[in-house]
Amino acid sequence: MNENESFFWELAEPLLAQDQSLTKSTMMGFPCLRVNGDFFASVHQKTGDLIVKLPASRVLDLIETEVGEPFAPNGRRFKEWLSVPNRDADLWTQLINEARKFVEAKS
């Protein structure tokens, strides 16, 4: 496990301990979190960026305010996914929680 992955799991552990509907998994080969089987947060193994699923309008807001960048693996942009390069524990925790609530409400 690399340093970025360790940082991600360190932030995820309290959530996993509190909520039995959350599980560890992989998404496109990246370590990720799922709620009720649906992906909502991950860490990019090469860049170390946090990847979260949020409403498309929220993703655009966060891109415009330079909090994050579009998540576009292989050049294809995913409108409900945001890549966050700034490794900030408070920001990441906030966005992971926001993503969990968003995905949980959709299921």
C-alpha cells in the first residue's frame, strides 16, 4: 500500500467503523469505498488524488472554485466525478461524507 492509499484509508476508517453499509472495494483498479454496493470515493494510485462522486452541478462548482479537477480517465470526463489533488484531511473527509450521502440517497 502506498502513502496516498494509506492516507485515504486512514480517513475512511472512522466511517467504516460507524456504518455497516460501507465497504472497502476497488473501482477501475483503484481502492475505493462503497455504500450499499455503489462506489462513492476512491484514491488514484498514481496521482494520489481523491476521487469522489457528487452531483454534476456540485462537481462544476468545485472545479470553478479550483477545489478539484474533472475526473477524466483515458480522456473521457465523468460528469459526476471530481478529482481532488490537494491532500487536505479536512477537505477530503468533508467530500467523502458528501459523496456518501449523495450516492446513498440515489440507491
